[in-house]
Amino acid sequence: MARLNENEAVLVVVDVQERFLPVLFEVERFIGACRLLIGGAKILGLPILVTEQLPDKLGPTTQELREALREDYQPIVKAEFSAFANETFRRTFASTGRTQLIVCGIEAHVCIRQTVLDALELGYDVFVVEDAISARYKFLWRSGVQSCVEAGAKRINAESVLFELMKTAEHKRFREVQAIVKEIAPQIYGSR
């Protein structure tokens, strides 16, 4: 079973755009988990790739994530549902030389699923971050995540991603990652 490797992983943020937010299932959890992944990926120095589905019609990546991404906000515009069906994305991902995708975004049963299926077909290890994925309805979210897992992706949550990447509390960036986990986790996971 593949495990996340800090030197092999790329965070892929799929189509988290303004127009979608009002209709998403558990939007606060979803945005919080995406922020946690982005913050952790930045601290750990992971490449971050962002896609936007027809932004002229659906708007840009949500402001909250654009602020979290800062200089990493360099969206790859696509019309295709699968990010890997887009030549610019495919080339950009290949240029990282990495073999693992940490996938977050929307919608679980469409763009996430098709991106995951293509990534698996290309031989990449795929980690589907279920709390950082959403859809318009709970059923579509659950079904989309489950179908990715059945195809061979690994199901994981945002907090687990960060700790698996670090592997030890002696990691040089542990305290920084721990600080953003303490800040954002209550928004994602609620009260104890």
C-alpha cells in the first residue's frame, strides 16, 4: 500500500470556484479542510496545482483559498472534467517529476472522479481527501469518493495527510504544521 511521501506528493486543488460555494454540501468543512491542506503543503514545500473550470462563467477560485494560496495561485483553466484531459495540466504535473496526487476540490462525482481515474490509469498514486472534497448533495459526495476508492485511490482526511507527510514529531516543520492544525481543525471537525 502506498504511503504519502513528502518528496513525491503534489497537492491538486480542483475547481473550488466562487459560483459553486452556495450549493455545496458542508461547505464550511470543505473550505476549512482545503485551507488546512494548502497551508500544510506550503509549509512543507509541496508543489500545488490549481484548476479552474471555465472561470469566465463560473468565477475564479474562492477568495479564501486564493488568499491561502498566495503566490501558488496560478490556475490552469480547463473545460475538460478530468484535469488530466487538459494538456497544460498534464504537462505541468509531469514536469514536477512526482508520482503522488493529494486531491481536493469539487465535484466528487464529476471532476474529482474523472481526474482520479485518469491519474490511476497513468500509474500515479492517488490520495482522495474526503473532508476536502464536496458536491451539491451528500449522496453525490459519498458516491463520488467511494467510486474513487473502489477504482484504487486511497481515502484519507486532511489532518492525516499532513502528519503522514511529516512522519515524525521531529520533522523540522512539525511545530508550524501543528499550529495550523490547531487553528483550522475545529472548523473542519467541530466540537469534541
